[in-house]
Amino acid sequence: MQGVTLVANTRRALVVGGSVGGMASAISLQRAGFQVDLAEIDPAWMIYGAGLTITAPTLRALQVLGVLDEVTQQGATWELISVFTRDGERIQELRTPRISPELPAHGGIMRPVLHRILSSATRKAGVDVRLGTTLETMTQVPRGVEVKLTDGHRACYEIVVGADGIYSKLRERIFPDAPKPTFTGQVIYRVVAERPQGFDRGEFYRSEDAQLGFNPVSATHLYMYLLERQPANPWMPLEEQPRRLYQSLEGWGGIVPRVRAVVMTSSAPTVNYRPLEAMLLPRPWFQGRVVLIGDAAHAATPHLASGVGMAIEDALVLADELKNGEIDVALPRFMDRRFDRSRMAVENSVRIGEIEMKHGSPDEQGRLLAESMQALRQPM
């Protein structure tokens, strides 16, 4: 192909999408011996959103990726979770065993902070980050993929990794009949506020109508999430979201009133709201030398707080298999290691949400959550 850049004796990889999974893949592939280009359509490479809960398996994945110290220093960690009724009565205190002695039991961080940590690590790894561009054309050839990006860049890559999220354009291109993301019947509100004095753990509030939780995300701030049943899948204007959240928080006890009080003030942080969708791509997640990871292949709801962790695990496992074998052998092995684990996370997170919406058994919900988290604690 005229104009294609070829570098002798260099393994080349293209990652499409500068998300957490995309950055983790670029870093991991670079370390595995590839020269990696990362194409991100947003010229500013910005990330929005509120806080992020980091489970023990996700902490382990961040450790393997090499950024755990920065995450724990700039985020927060804790050992205990307190469970309350809707009116604020403490009914249970949970201590989760550490997954390994050097890892905290739980963690949290602001999404923009995690993005800053990973984007810095991506550049330090030697990845060529190409902003404001994405795929224009892609042709599979023997032992590679010829690519033209929308900025005019042309190259031939041994492998192309799609990490462009739940609405993946690359998935539509290589699997036009793939299942679409499906609304689950729940919506989530997220907001960040200052930590009250003495707030040093996760808090979870139980109600028949909604589920509410708080986690530390820094030395000074906490992250609140509220899950509600909304069968109509309502998208609402940004300016409407604080008022709706304020209404939804009426009648909750504990620390909720203190957070509710700032939601409608001029100094309140932006409320993050979205309907929950899920999607699982049947195996395989690859066609030829093009492979999908993260939400592009398996988008779960946040009930297991594992979406980011699963995307990082995908990236680590893919690089491990590519380092140890030929691509045509490595990709089926990648699927063998990742499909059942990812399917479990998607199906069980959706099922937990269904139990909440149908006012099902708290025992069933607790059992499913415990079984899911125990499965995710196993080696990736």
C-alpha cells in the first residue's frame, strides 16, 4: 500500500481508543516488545465523570500495570464497609480479606485523576499518542492490518486493538451483527462532595426502591452513587440532573442529608447521570488481526464495580499472550482466559440489578455478590 510506514524488525500495534483499557493495552504491549500507536478521537484527551470504586482485583491489575502507588497516593484506601438502613441505622460492618498482604482491601479515586496517571504512564512507556484521530480505513492483509487514520497517517500493524467503549465503532465495523448495548431498567447518579470529619470507610445504604453508597476518593473528598429503577430509560438535560438527584435523596439518613444539601448549591460539583446498559459480545472478540477489549467486548453494570478492572485485565492478558506466542495462536488463548470471566461479570452484575428492581431476596443478592467477587479474586 503506497505511503504505508514499515519499520524493519519492529512489531507494531495500533490501539484505537484512549480509555483506561486503551491506555493499559498500549502500556502493556509496549512493554511486550511492540511499537505502539494509540489513536484517540478526542483532541483534548479529556475524561469526565465523578469517582471510581476500585475493588481488590482492580488494585491487583493496577499493581501489575505499575501504577498502584500513584493511585493509592492520589486516591484513597480503606478496610471496612458499614451497612445502613435507609434512615441511617447502622446494621452491619463488613471487613473484606485482602487479596494479598501488600494490597488494600478497597480503594477509590477520581476518574480524571486516574486518567492523568495512566496518560502520563502511557507517554512514559514510549507510546506514540495520536490525538484527534481515529480509523478511516482498515484492510486485513497476510500477517497484518493496513490502516489509514483520519489524520492521514498510514501504517501496517501486526495487530489492532479496539478499546473504544460500549458504543465501539470498531465493533460495528468487524462485527456488524453484534448485539447492541441493552438498557437494564436502572439509572445511576454520581456526585463528589467533601468528606465529613471521621469518614474513613465505604458506606452502603439499603432500600427497597434504590441502592446508595459512599466511598472515599481522596484525602478530602468522597464519591456518592445512587442506583434507581427507571424503566422508561429517561435521558434528561444536564441542568435537570441536580434537581432530580436532590429529590431522590429526600428521606435518607446517615451522612446523606449533608451531601444532599450541597447538590443544589452553586458550588456543587457536577452531577453525573446515565441509564445503565450492558452488552456481551459472543466469542470470539477478534477477526483476523483485529481484537476488542474492555467495554467494546463486555460492558457490565457497576454493581460489581469491576468494569475498569476487567478492561485492565484484558490488556494485561492480551499482552502476555502476544509476548509468548504468535498472534494467530495468542488470540484464541486470550479468549480462553478472558471469555468466561467476563461473561460472569456481565451476567451477574445485570442479575444483581434485576434483584434490586424486583425487590428480590437480599440473601440471594448478597450470595451472588459474594460469589462474583470471590470469582474475580482468582488469578486473571
